[in-house]
Amino acid sequence: MASASPIPWLVLIHQLPPKPSYLRVKIWRRLQDLGAIALKNSVYVLPNTNTAREDFEWVLQEIDKDGGEASLCEARLIDGLTDEDLRALFSRAREADYRALSAEIRQLAHATFTSRSRNLSEESRARAIAALARLRKRVAQIAEIDFFSAQGRPTVDGLIFGLEQRLAPARPSTARAPSSALAIGDVTQRTWVTRKGIHIDRIGSAWLVEKFIDPQARFKFVPARGYTPAVRELRFDMFDAEFTHDGDLCTFEVLLRAFDLNDAALQAVAEVVHDIDLKEAKFDREETTGFDHLIVGMAWRCADDDARLEHGTILFDALYTYFQRRKSGAKG
């Protein structure tokens, strides 16, 4: 998030009375809710924006009302910490929030789907949907104080999307007709649309489309919901897409099924994608953990979706070649 002022930071310096004892906790929680970072015990910083200034002024009034003292300053960093160091502190704080939230989403998925069946009772489905709604609210709250776009957000979005797909009632068989009826000849020179912030399943699916289904494919990255496809556009791995999660199948596997791609090396790639995307060990291939780490590291380096697809294509080319050559017994 760009600063609204040439002076990049706002600093709140405060001193609290020893009593009442709850005041220190109250102010600390309020500052945490604002996303402020502590430079020292009583020195907190936010990016210098109008919203941050208003938030800090409210805290200053609370402190003053309860008998404390506080000052609000605009600041530049001259020595010691750099601006980049401080931005990294903000990002690390939000990364921790996103990691904790990701763990809660995975725990909800595990508790809801004790088996791989989607045959949930309506009561269980309703409870899980309500819990997921609360988690989505938490995502929005964290995003409000994610001033420098921490890398953990796409993972959270992907986990929520995957769980939404698994919780959705199974569609009638006619709803799947577009993906089951299309042949490769029907989908050439299309624009393939998916959600922004691409990760393992969307990167792999785009690679699969370009390499084996539509070599002249173009790709478009859009918000997760509310997008209306244009003529000759096909959506994948997003809400109401032509190709997306179906039961226990990730989008990569759905594409393999839809176009009858029976290559053994592709199936091995699909097993790696499945376990990374659905956060399980259904296939438990030895290559999965290492490839997961490569994709995560690449995503950290590449915030732009086009760059992620470019670099991810290289990784998927390598993984596919590895499975091809291993199957043939080739060495070196």
C-alpha cells in the first residue's frame, strides 16, 4: 500500500498509568487490531495514511481519557531500521495471521470431511458453512491491515475456495455437460479464465491446457466471483466454472478426465497437484513435498500472475519430464 504522505510513517508514543491494570491490555489489543507494529514497548508505527492517522488519534484520545499520555508524530527512518525492514515487519505479522487462519481452515476441512465422501448431512454442511463464513470475515479483517500484501493471502483464498467447492451440493449431471462433452477440437484458440493469485492447481491446470489441450490458449486472471465470461472464454478453478473441483477431484484431475488424457506421466503429475492442493496425502508421492516447496518459493518471488505462470510452466515441464524419463528407466 503506497503511503499518502512524503513522510512514510506515523509513530504513536505513549505512557500509561499503572492502574487500572486492564488499561495496558486494552490499548495493546486496540493497537493489534489496527495492525500497528511495536518498535519499542510504548512506540508503535503505522504507514502514514489518512485512515491510520484517524485510527491513531482515536487511540490517543482513549489513552488521554484514561489518565495516560501520548504523542503522535510523522517520521522518516534515518538510521538503524530501513523502510524496507519496517515493511518486512508488517508483512511478517500478517504472514503469521494468514498461517494461523490457514491452519484453522484445514482443521475445519479435516473435521468436516472425516472421509473423502461429499455425502454430508445437511446439519453438518450448515455448521461448516457457518464456520467458513466466520473465517471469511476474519480474512477480510486481516486484509484491512495487510498494508504491504503479505504472500500468505493467496493460500488462504485457495483453501477457502477449495472448501467452498467441497461443501457445495453436488450439481446435477447435466451441469457437468460442458466439461464432459467437449473434445480438444472444441476448445482451440480460447481464452481461459481463472482466479487471481494463481497457485498449484491453477498453475498446473494452465500448463496442462497449453501443453495438451489448447496450444494457442490465452489466459486471463480475474476476481474469484462476479465475473461473466465473454464469448469463447472458458473458466477453470473458480466459482461456477466449466472446469473446476468435482468431489474429490482437483481441477487438474477434472481436465484430465474431461479430455480423456491417460498419459501415465500426467497422472503422476496430477497426484502431486491433488495432494498439494487439497492438503492431504491421498497419493503420498515422494516428490510432493519438494515440489510444494518449489511452488511456494516461486509464488513468493512472483507476485504477478503472468510471471507465476511463466515460471510455474518451467517447473511443471521439469516434473512431467522427470516422470516420463523415470517411467522409461532413463538415467542422466
